[in-house]
Amino acid sequence: MTAVDEETVRAFAVSRRAQAMPASPIRKLAPLAELAKARGTKVYHLNIGQPDIETPACMLDRLKLIEDKVLEYSPSTGTPAFLDSLRQYYVNRVGVPIETRQILATTGGSEAILFSFIACANEGDEVLVLEPFYANYRAFATMAGLNIVPVTSRGRDGFHLPPREVFEKALTPRTRIVIVCNPNNPTGTVYTRDELEMLAGFCRDHGLFLVSDEVYREFVYDGRKAVSALELKDADDFVIVVDSLSKRYSACGIRLGALVTRSGEVYDACLRMAQGRLSPPGLAQFIAVGAAGLGDEYTRAIVDEYQRRRDVLYEGLRTIPGVELAKPEGAFYCVPKLPVHDSEDFAVWLLTEFEHDGATVMIAPASGFYASDLGKSEIRIAYVLKEEDLRTSIELLRVALERYQRRDVAV
Ligand SMILES: Cc1ncc(COP(=O)(O)O)c(C=O)c1O
């Protein structure tokens, strides 16, 4: 037995990567919410992005058509029917010419992120991430052995991109990937074409891959259009788009997404990983092709619903003294700044000590969405609740902040 084996057997230590794996900042406080519920307190969840809108019947109805006697593996790339339906979606709805051999079906957008990280960087390399960022990027980077390097976006700028110089300063010889989420979770920012062209120029000049997470593509407000990185000029060699059916069709449990790239080399590398994990979920793909029957009116109705919720939330939060928030432009999240020093302490207090009319709210402290030590006064809110529940939640926040601040003074 070698020294290394001996040590492993003796210690039964999980790997460094496993130890470095962060707990989800969204679910971290869940046990406290359960205790509050056990005490009989109603908890309004502003912390998690699980849409409450029904999955379209044309997808669910496909379940009744399943006649298979054997639930077989599907092709590693995805089924021809699903890949073709996604190709048509890109051509007809996104307005981007894509071929099926440039699309790889994945187990949610999550697997597409992991594949792209592993395909585009070696262990110890760095990923530039605009912070605050979707917290699971850190988990995927950890799995791939990569280090997250933050580039900060500021609430006062509506969390839009900082100038290119800031990206240049964050660059090191180990930088391999820039990841951008557009429309953004957690900030709700929708980047302009100029911003994305700037980012693409930066990547092109330094030989970096641009991973564009577009899982909220449809969710844009006030007449905006989300620009896909696949539309950017001279970027085919280095752009990888992460896509998902989770939010688009309110079908998070389907666990189906896609990696889309015009780079043959990246596609082939990801295909080998896809072959290694055999296949994406077959039943999910069978259900997903039902979405081809949905017209623009489906998207419009959902976007209108979320825009109304955004308005309720934004107008409500603005009237709470000390709360600062730029109007969210897309997705269904926002990062308001609260008049508190430690939003995690406030979030815990909400679940352990606060109650108003038998209810409280659960929020996600924003520090878990930062790699730097910023964000201590910020929270992330997901507005996936009905308008009436949102109004109640805002009222609860108002009362809670008043009481929490008085408590601070009393201490
Ligand atoms: C920004 C972002 N990217 C990717 C994902 C993963 O999506 P999926 O459910 O397709 O794995 C999510 C899920 O919430 C997300 O918010």
C-alpha cells in the first residue's frame, strides 16, 4: 500500500473539492423556516426561484401518449425530435440560425454549465464572474477544479457591466472563461448589445471562452429584448450558450436543458462528456417536443404576469424607508439594499424572532451571491409569488425592518 493509499484509508477523508463545495445560500436557512412553520407561522418564500405558473398542458398531455415498453437510453446528443424542436425555436423565436449538430441536450442548464467549465479550462484555471452571481456557478467551478474571480457590478449602476478596464484588471495568465447570465439571476439586469459586444471583444482579444447563461431569455420587461450571445459578431469560436426549459415553460422538474455552440471543438469535447454520462433524460425530451405547439401568446402572457409582479414588488419596496433598488429589467429576481448591516442576521431574525399577523418572510442574504466580501446589506428576492402574496410579503418586510431597526437602537 502506498503512503497516499494509507492516508486515504485511514482518514476516510472526502476530497478537497468536496470539502470546498459551498452550501446553497438559497437553502441554507431552510431548517429555520421549517421550525417557524412547525410553530404555526406562515412563511412567505421570497428566497427561491420555483415558478408557480402551470406547466403548459401541451407538454403534460404528452405523458399520456407514452407507450414504450422499455424506457431506453436516448442518444447522447439528445433525440432527433427534441434537437430539431430546439433548432426551430432558435431559428423562429430567437432569430438565430443554428443547426442540430450545434446543440447538445443536457440534464438541465446545470449540466451545460458543468460541461462548458470542464471543456474550456484546466484545473486551477480561473473563471471571471460578474458578481453578484448565480451561486451555483461556484459549485460547478468547484466540481471542475476552477477558481472563481469576481468582477463586481454595482446596484447604483443597475448592476450593469463595469467598463472593460475592470475586466482587464481581473485578468491573470490563468483566466480561461468569462461567464455572464443574461437576463441576470440574481440582479434582474438585462445587458445591452453594446455591453455584450464589449465583453465579446474582451474575450476575443484575450482568447477566453464566453459562457452565456440565457435560461431567462424570455423574461424581459418594458419592451426589452434579450440579446443572445449567439447573435454577436465574430464570436462563433468562443461562445457557448447555456439554455434550459426549466423557466421558459415553468418546468423545473423536467431536468432538460441544452448547450449550444458553433465551436466544433467545444461541441466535440462536450459530446465526449455527454457520451460518458450516456444520455440526457429521454422522457423529458418526449414531453418537451410538445412545447413546439406554443405560440408567442404563451410567452407574452407569462411575461406580462411577471412584469405585473415586478411592478408590485418594485413600487412596494421603494416606499420602505432606507430600501434602495434599481428597477429590475428581466428574469424574476432583484437585489435590493436594505437599511441593515448584516442581511444574514436579519434573515435569521425574520425566521426565528419575527412574526406579524401569524406570518413572516424568508429571504436570501445576498452575501452568498458574492465571491468578495460585498453584499452584506443586500438580499436577493425571487418574485415568483402571486400579486396578493407579494403585497403581503412587502408589508411584512416593512414592519420587520422597522422592528429590527428599533431592536438595534435598543441594544
Ligand atoms: C441563472 C441560472 N442558470 C442555470 C440554472 C439551472 O437551470 P436548470 O434547472 O435548467 O438546471 C438556473 C436555475 O435556477 C439559474 O437560475
